[in-house]
Amino acid sequence: MEKKRLGNSDLEITAIGFGAWAIGGPGWEYAWGAQDDADSVGAIHAALDAGMNWIDTAAVYGTGHSEEIVASALKGVSNKPYVFTKCSLLWNVEGKIHGCLKADSLRQELEDSLRRLNVDAIDLYQVHWPNPDADIEEGWTALAEFQKQGKIRYIGVSNFNVDQMKRAAAIAPITSLQPPYSLVERGVEPAILPYAQENNIGVIVYSPMGAGLLSGKMTAERAANLPEDDWRKRSHQFQQPKLNRNLELVELLRKIGDKHGRNPGEVAIAWTLHNQAVTAAIVGFRSPQQVAGMTGALNFRLTDEEAAEIEAFSL
């Protein structure tokens, strides 16, 4: 199975990894609605059985619950995957989120994540959002110190722009960047992805299927009936007039995928991987059945002609 080295690290990762956002469950600001923990554990096991060798989670997902589920699923697993998590987002009792990059806060977050994940060290620890911007230097300095202490193997950033990455890199090397990237979210193409590629910063993109929009399972009716506690209910991509255009794009992905026995979601993921700056893609799974429907993305790749056909439609 094809693997790529992540930036300046020695981590050789599969083309897709398990995204643990949705398995955090309900009760917080960016939830995906109700989630069955048994399904979550089963999905992680199915992903590992399929060959995925890394999991990406965050402290804020389900306000700690996602990390706990990851630990539960990995208990007793002999061939452990790499575990990546993120810091800098805190929550109140109502599940509302705010950012903090103060060193003492990040130190406490790290200890909490180590405890919830039941590990001695985290393979990749990422600043989830660069907020507040004025505290980026303090936060990144803290992560570099945690790395020296051996509690983190590598440090990365998420949702940073080029200027913010330059400020962090002046303090300590950046192993990876985690940006949103898909056919419906291409803002990182002009400057951010080229900067990462030029500076040996690995890129693991999130929401490569546009938060499920390009999976081939979404319809206008389903989008209209998303649960009230599903953050996608508030996304303009899931509302008209963009929704109809996005669903037309799905039909093109379906046509291309049919030639290879692949579904639209696998084609959407392959499109992100066609960009040479991208190391791998984070794919969210909520059940073993969802994993089974996407394992082709581990190895399926687009031809230049197919990528160009998709490009012509989406621009």
C-alpha cells in the first residue's frame, strides 16, 4: 500500500486516515448530531483492518469524547496506528468554543489529551486554530518545548495562513499543515499549498468530500432535513443556490467513478490527492459500513485527463 512521508518527520502515512470529528458525538457547537459509540469503535477497527495507519482527532471533538473513543478502540490493538490530535480550542458548559494559545493552557490541554488517549506521547500535536493571532508565538514556543520534553513526537498547524506559518517556522520547524481542501473549498490553492510544498511541510487535508457533500449520499432532501445540532445545517454549501451546483458536480464524479468501480466520494478524495502538495487526506467515518464504502480511496488515483475534466466543471 502506498505511503508518503509526512513533511520533515519519519512518519510514513497512508493516503487516507481516520477522521474522528463526527464520532465526538452531540452536545457541542460543531457537532454532527447523535452518534453511537459502538459504531465509532467498529469504524476505527474497520479502518485499521483496511490498512489505514493514522487517526486524526482533537480535544474539542465532543469536548474530549472523541479522544476517549479513540483510546477505547485502540485498547488491545497490537499494531497501533499513529495518533494525531489538536489543541487551542476550549469549551464552556454549554459546549461553546473559544481559542486560547497561552502556554499554561496548552500545557493543561496536552496533559488532558495524553490522559484521554492513554498514551505516553502523541505522534503529531497540532494547533487547531491560530486564535488569538497575537498569541501564535507563545503557543508555538510552548509546543516546541513539549516536543523537547518527549511528550510530542512532531508538531503541526491547522488552518494557518502563510504569514502565520512563517511566524511559527521562525521559532521551530513545522512538520505539517492541516487545511480544509476539497472541490467546494479551494481557498488554500493560490498561496498556502505552494508554501507548504516549498518548505517541506506535510499537508493532511480535512473535509476532502466537503463534509459529506460530495460523498454521493447527499441529496437536497437529506440536506434540508439535517438534524438541528448538525453544524452543516448552517453551512452555505448545503443551502441553495450552491447546493444544486454541488450535487451536479457529484454526478460528474459518479460518471468518472463508474469507469473504475469507485463511488463519487472516492473520486472527490482522489482529486485532492492529485495535488502534489497534498500528502494525505483525512476522511471521517461514523460506522464500519462507511469505511467499507471508502476503502478504495487508499489506492484509487485520477488520471491527468480525469482531473482536468473535473477541474473544467468546478471552476
